[in-house]
Amino acid sequence: MKLAYWMYAGPAHIGTLRIASSFKNVHAIMHAPLGDDYFNVMRSMLERERNFTPVTASIVDRNVLARGSQEKVVDNITRKDVEEHPDLIVLTPTCTSSILQEDLANFVERASLEAKADVLLADVNHYRVNELQAADRTLQQIVQYYIEKARKKGELPEGKTEKPSVNIIGISTLGFHNQHDCTELKRLMADLGIEVNAVIPEGASVHELKNLPRAWFNLVPYRELGVMAARYLEEQFGMPTVDITPMGVVETARCLRKIQQVINAQGADVDYEDFINEQTLYVSQAAWFSRSIDCQNLTGKKAVVFGDSTHAAAMTKILAREMGIHVVWAGTYCKYDAEWFRQQVSEYCDEVLITEDHGAIGDAIARVEPS
């Protein structure tokens, strides 16, 4: 943990709160001191949703430090259970409150005796992971909890849907253009004759999670969120995962061919080559743009690309392969995903930069002077 002047990915509790507030009728209790409770303001400002952000801060103050947090945390959980009637309440500390080393699992156990809702403690190491890793882990934890719950009650549906279907995993609140991506993915699946079995976590109910195994495959469009949940479903139910991000003509075609392979292996008989050719030649504007004056004005120009692993890798490939633009360096702040990122972009740029130091990024941009 360090004092940061600039952060590309937030602390772990932000990731957990993103997942909790993406689901329908799920409430989060944040065990935190004043100053750590900015998530509500941030989400309300950026998402512009009609409803209030379903997050309550259980403030750690001097009285709590003197007496302990258990009574206050349990009271907040049971109070929100009565007021909001949520299906699930997720308790998460922050980096600051984690220093207290309190037995939050015991708090959850006590609150579960009184609350009608399910109560879950986010299983995240707040010192070792960032927002993206915590979001991925929290989503997997919630999926696993409700799959296991349905299994114990004998309510886990058997068999697959009659027609090919997909779970789109990783669409969440505060995600970069997630809503637009979700709209496009649903439209694409409809064009391919594939039903959408579920989209999680955004707008999903936790009671729907038991139906996830009915889909023919899982589509994980982002490296940052959904990989762990898809891996769990693959381990438990043998569900194949398509994790190719359909951004750009080449990668979209590769994604569709992978989907074709996956569903044909399960008894379908589809051929998407005509669809791919039609989209590439007549629907996509990429070929036209690459020949346009606007794009030709970029010939010989230098570009740098920096962002999360998914978007930085995809944009690097689009610029280099589809538009003929020279990418001087490509980088990401997802240090934990460095190996995958290098593998994806090394052949499309001169240099790979993996850092979360905004100063180093600024220096690298100034050094190459992209234009």
C-alpha cells in the first residue's frame, strides 16, 4: 500500500462495491472511516442512474475504536435488511479499516442469524489486489455461493437450453463503455442465432445465477472482469469459455470462429464464414476508413496506446493491422496481467510499457513525441 498522487485502478473495495451495486437488489455495507466512503458520490455522478447507489458506510470512528466494531456493523446489516429487503448483503472493509484486523467473518455469521437476506463477506486481500482483481474475485465468489446454495437445495437445473445460448460475463457498473458493448454483443448474438442466457453482473438477480450452467458457453469480453467466474463454471460444469474480445475486424472474426467451433462441438451445425465476410466487406467501415483521406493523413504518424489490458491490446492491433499506423509503444497499468499483454502486443509495436506510475508514462510519451 502506498500514497498515490494518481491511480489508474482504485483500491480493492471499489471493485467489490462495483460488483455489488451492479446486481439487482443487492446491498453493500462498507466498513470504513470517513474519507473512504466516496464510492456513492463517484457512481452517482458517473452513472447518472435514477436509483440511489445501494451502498451504506458503517463508519469507523473513535467510539468504534474504543468499543469495537461488531455491534455497529451487525446493527447496520440488520437495519438495511429490514429497510431495503435485499436478496444479498455484501460486507467489505477498506484498506484502512483492514488494519484493525477485526473478525468480520464472525460479524457476518452473527448478522446472518437475524437477517432474512443472505450475508456475505467479500473474500479479498485489500493489501495485495487492486479494484479490477477484487471485482473479478467478488463476482466469482457470488456466483459460486449461489451455485453451491442451489446445489445443496437440489434446485440446480439440469441440461442445456434447446438452442445455442451464451452467458455474457463481465458487464458491470463503472466499466468503460460496458453498456454500449453489451448492446452490441446482444445484437451480434441475435444475428448469429444465439440466445443470451444471462448477462452478469449488471442488472442481474442473484436468484438467476443458478441458471448459468444452462448456457452452451461463456463469453468473457474483458480480461479485467469475469475470467475467474468463467473458470469456476468451466471447472464445475465443463462450460467452454470464449475470451477473445471482438474489437476490430480481425479479432471479431477470430471470436466468431471460436464461437462456431465451441457450439459445433456440442452438436450444433453452424457456419459463420458468410456472415464474417459480409460484415468485413460491406458492413464494417474499417476498410473504407483505412483508404480515406482522414486515415491516409495518419500515414507515417507515430501513436502510443495506454489503458487497461483489454482495450490497450485491442486498440494496438487495430491501429497496426487494420489502419497501418505505427505504434511506437503500447502499455497497460494492469501489472498482474503483464505476461498476457506482452504476448498480445509485442509484434505490433516497438516497445511494451507496463507500469502504473503516471510519471513514467508521461516521460515515455514525451520521449517519443507521438504525432
